[in-house]
Amino acid sequence: MGKIELMVLPYAMDALEPVISRETLEFHHGKHLAGYVNNLNGLLEGSPLVGLSLEEMVCKAEGGMLNNAGQILNHNLYFGQFCAPKADNKPTGRLAEAIVRDFGSFEAFKEAFQKGGATLFGSGWVWLSADKDGKLVITQEANAANPIQKGLKPLLTFDVWEHAYYLDYQNRRPDHLAALWQIVDWEVIEMRYDG
């Protein structure tokens, strides 16, 4: 693995509207994520971490390298989990069963997940992850942290850094979190869970 590349979005810039606007996506992907990629590539020159996967870097790096690698990994998972808005969008199969098993119902899970995102102080991410036994857990991760640092498998994440929603929702983080359920591509999340 040489240079880290900016991920190509699996949908058009306007595909997530009205939940996430083209303008937000252009800034968030085209400026913020691109900035992390450029920064990390600069930091990697001559580093012993050259050639590692992002996951390995996030578990081994420190300081600026960790911040940039973590943000790239987090954003790749985030941008890779969306699709055009769907009404009554929910998971199926083993993942749906695990959500009911571990949270009581899909509605209870959504409420707990949104609360995790709304109450995270400052900047960061709320995650649904699976532990080594397949049990689902919700964690709040500050700044560029990722659940893999805790031995968990990240499945779904909502970005609560202000740049993820401010152009569309201003300071209304809870409204942004509630709207994101319409664009979650549950097939992608299920593949992460089963994979």
C-alpha cells in the first residue's frame, strides 16, 4: 500500500438530498476528508507506518498521524454507508435480530443511538459496533477515535463534528441525527456485521 487515496463516493453528490445537501457533501468529502488524506500522506513520508492499512495505523499511530488516519477511516465508513433516502428504512436479517436482542426493538436502538450522538460533548462520532461475540454496543468516540481501538468491529456511525451538518441544520444536531436514518444503506451495515 503506497499513498492513501481519497475515497470515491458510491453515489452522486446530490443523491442524499434533502438529508445531506450537495453543498455539505462537497465540503465534507471534497475539503475535510481530502485535507486529512493530504495531511496523512505528508506525515507518512519516511514513517515506519507506510504500507499499513488504515485500521492498523489507527491502532498503532499517535498524535497527528493518529488523528488524520482515524478521521480517514471514520469518514470512509461514514460515507460508504449511505444511499438515496428511503421511507421506513430499517435493517433485516441477522442484524435486525441482533438489534432487537441487544436493544429491545429497532425504535429503542434508534433512540439510544441518537441520544449518544446528541449528548457527545464537542466533536466526534457515535458508533454501533459488534464485540467479538457479535453483541452490539453503542459507543461515543471523541475527535478521531474509532471503536477498533477497543477491539470492536465498527458497523454504523453518525458524524457529530459540526462540519457534517452545520450548512444544512445549523446548531440542530438532534434534527440532523434523526434525519440520517432515511439514508442508511442497511445492506452495507449488514455486510459489515456478517463479514
